[in-house]
Amino acid sequence: MDTVFSIAGVVDTERPVQGILDMTNAGFQWLMPDLGIFAPAQVIGKKRFRSDLAHRFYEKFMEEAGKKFMKMPVMKMPFLLADTRRTDVDQLFTQVGQDCVRTCEEHGCDQLLVQPLPSCMGRDGGWEKERIYYLTLAEQCKKEGTKILLINRPTYYNGRPTRGIYSDGETAGRMIDVLNSEVGMERFGFCLDTGSCNLCKQDMQAFAMALGKRLLAVILTENNGRDAARLLPFTAARNLRSTVDWLGLIRGLRGSGFDGHLILEAEDTIQALSPLLRPHILSLCKAVADYFLLQANLENTLKKYRSIALFGAGNMCRNYMKCYGAIYPPLFTCDNNQALWGTSFCGLEVKSPEALKDLPDDCGVFICNLYYREIEAQLRAMGVKHIEYFNDEYMSSYYFDRFHREEPGEIVSP
């Protein structure tokens, strides 16, 4: 699993050097070229679309990115505006898709995110047309490892977003299985767009679980649930909470065994800022991307230790025991509250933090308390080596299934 950053909103097509430098300084190493910035929807929709100009801009970006040793494991195909007046829109889209497949392979990208045909965007879209379209793109693939990823997108009725084609995991999974069967190899997979899911009020946990191993990439972006936008996750907050069910997504990724690309898109957030502020927001983007990697990778983190102990005897500890206690049982938990020492919490003995000094070298200590940084400093001063975080309740849907009532006789710390 890895994090990838979309260049949309950062790279100027005529002068890409500064944007590339800003992303490098922020710590990003893997990028997703969004071919839409080199061939915008409003340009593709015109009769005079020039693919050669789009290629010229793109080649300039790839040359400069290569100088910084940046990797491009995935590309995103442009899309067309719904109100384009072209009558040959599906044919044009197929042509653009074929060009993108060739460009993807020429530059060593493993995956291409491909939009549905404009005429098939509805939930009851033309399955047969879509099948022929994707198989046509697959014929352009010369490398065995190239993957074509279908993606969920909303359709619009009376200006309101509603679920479009591939709007649920089971339907998308069946389509992918049919396509892979026809080409005789694992050529197709899926990319889950969280922005589209939020607009259409979809259960991302169920979506991811239904897709299983077919899910190869996830676009992490946010909106207000009503208007299409590409915002940095956690920034479309309302009533002290994000509008996106991030915890549902994370649990779906954990449950499905996801091991693909986490792609961060924040074009509208970045573009809304002064160019003087953009380098600073990119550092925050990198921190957010790393946070999602930490969250999605929790079970792999748990598996790398022969044993674990917890720090904290409150609601976080309770949530850990509910979700993971049976599979990854802790030796004990500890807490700075002396009144808890020697008691039992969720079936765990509560000890003094001093007990952590006697842990074996292959034991990980997971902080289950909101004072992460203070406790981490305390543990490091004690000489504890393997310090990790459990952080589920700071993602939106935690509050829907949180335990509010304590067990009889329990004393609960924060």
C-alpha cells in the first residue's frame, strides 16, 4: 500500500517546474498525472480538440518530473462535460482513452483510471456499450502488467447528483469479472472515488468489501455532500465533523485486504489559496495522506508484533477491544490514573506504565488515549521502543457506534 498525490491544482502546464519542486519539498514521491489538466473537458468537447498539443504539455511535465526521480504509478484519463454539444462524444472518448493507454505504457505507469462513456453515465447505463468500450481499450495494452481501472461517477438529474453506473461494489465487481474473463487475464480493476460516494450517500465500507481484491486504488477527496468539489479530506467540516464517513471507508479497506494506491486529490482546496500559501498546504496534504496510510494499514501494523500492550483505559481502549481484541488480544493495558491500577477494563488488567519496561523486545505499545503526543514523549523517556497509535474514533462514523455506557464498576479515563 502506498500514497499517491494528484498533480491537479499544483502543476502549471506551461511551467511545471515550480509545482514539481513544491510537491518534492512536501515529501511526495509518487504522483498521479491527471491528464485532464493537459486536455481539459471543455477543450476535449470542442470540435477543434488537438491531442498533439495535450501531448506536448504532458511530455514537458514528464521530463521535469523525471529529473526529480518522481514516480507515476497511475494516470487519470480526462472526462467530458455533460453539456458538450458534440454528437460523436462516445467515439471521441474512445479515441482519447486509446491515446491514454498508449501514453500510460510509454511512461511506465501501471494503472489508468478510465471514466465511463458519457452516454452510459446513468445507473441503468448501456452495459453492452461499456463492455465493448473497455475491451477496445484493453486491445491497446501491450504490457501484461497494465491495469485499466473502472471508477464510480455520479450522474445528474435536475442538477442534483445521483448514483450512476458502477454505483455499488457488487455491480462493479461483476462487470470487472466479465471483462477479465473475456480478455483471459487480470487486466481490469476498480478505483473507488470517495467524492462521488459522498455525493451519492453511499456506504463506502460495504462498497469496498464487495469489491474485495478487485479494488486497486482509492481517490481520497471530500465535498460538502451536495456540490461536486475536490477538497482536502477533513476540510468540508460541519458541526465539528467531516461530512465524509472516513472510518467506514477505512474499515472497508482493512476488511477487504486492500493493498493498492491511496490517491489524494485536493485541487479545489489548493486552487483557492494564494500561490504564496500553496507550498504550505502541500505539507498538510502529505500529512493527511500519511494519516490515511497509517489508518488503513493498522492490521498490518498489529501483525508485525509478536505481542502488544495498550496505553489507556477509556473509550478508545474499549473500541479497540470491540474491533480487534479477539484477533489481536493485548497482554494488558496501562494508564496514568493510579485509581485504575489493579482493576479490570474490558477484560484487561490495568497496570502502571512502569509495567511497560518489562515488555519483550518484540512487543508493540499502542496508545489508546487522546493525549497522543504527551504519552509518546512519556514512553520514549521510559525507553519504550515500539510505539504505535490507535485512532479510530477521530474519524466520522465512530460516533455512530461508540459505546456510551460503562460496564458495572468501571472507572473510565479520557
